[in-house]
Amino acid sequence: MGLLLFVSEAAVPLIIFYIVGFGVLSKRPVFDDFLDGAKDGMKTVAGIMPTLIGLMTAVGVLRASGFLDFLAKLLTKPASYLFLPAPVVPVILVRLVSNSAAIGLVLDIFKKYGTDSYIGFMTSVLMSCTETLFYCLSVYFGTVKIRKTRYTLGGALTATVAGIAASVFLSRFLV
């Protein structure tokens, strides 16, 4: 175990020294390359910033307006047929758009039901089995300006449904 801890602590400095050393031995201007990469990174951030602000605003409006609670109550009955507890439904809806907002809902569930409860366990597994679908699609495709997403949305929704089904299955049989 001591060796594993040493390797995990030494990995980042060793990688940095390797990259800098390789650049110096290759007679590359390491600092100039770093600055060029930082400039490109800032251009990328500036390009995706409107998308990020729009998504965060949309999630904030949905939570503050009560529409999310209304939609969750509306979907409670169909969700019960799929063995999904009512408190988990808002997490599923928000998780499609924002990870940080979904984590806020998860923390609320943990406070109310506990982390070791059936609902807490299902929420934890759900968070690890699903992805922020619309966030990823908008940021990744928006960054490279892809307009025709073809089958991406259908495939991503299928993967999300599979993740939800896996979380239900695992939670029902492991708790």
C-alpha cells in the first residue's frame, strides 16, 4: 500500500518533469509552447461560455420557478411503474442538463433520507450511471460547430435510459 501511495503522490510531478525535460532535450521553446496552449484554451473557454451561461440560467430558472417540482409530481405515477421513487425523478431530469444542480438535489436527498437508505443508494448509483447529456452535446458540438448531430442524441438518450435501468436494477437487488 505504501508503494501505491508513493506512486500516486509522485505521478504528477514526474509527468511534469518528463514533459519539460522532453521539450528541453528536443530543443523546443517549452514556455512558448505552454503560452500558445494557454491562449488556445482561453479561446475555447470564450467560445463555450455563452452555452455554459445559458444552460446554468435555464437550470436556475427551472428550479426557482417550481416547474421542476411540477414536472416531478406529474411524472411520479409513471415513474412508480418503473420502480423509481418520487425524489429521484427531479435528479434524473436535472442530471440531463447540469451536474452541479443534480449534485445539489442529491445532497438534499442525502439530508432527508440518508446516504445508506434505498433512495440515497439509488441516487448515488444513478449519478454514476448517467451523464449530463444536453450539456455535453451543446458544449462539445458547439465548440467545433457541428450542426448535424445525426444519431448522437438518440444514442445518448438510449445510454441514459440504460443507466437509469441499471441504477434501478442494482439498487433493488443490492440494498
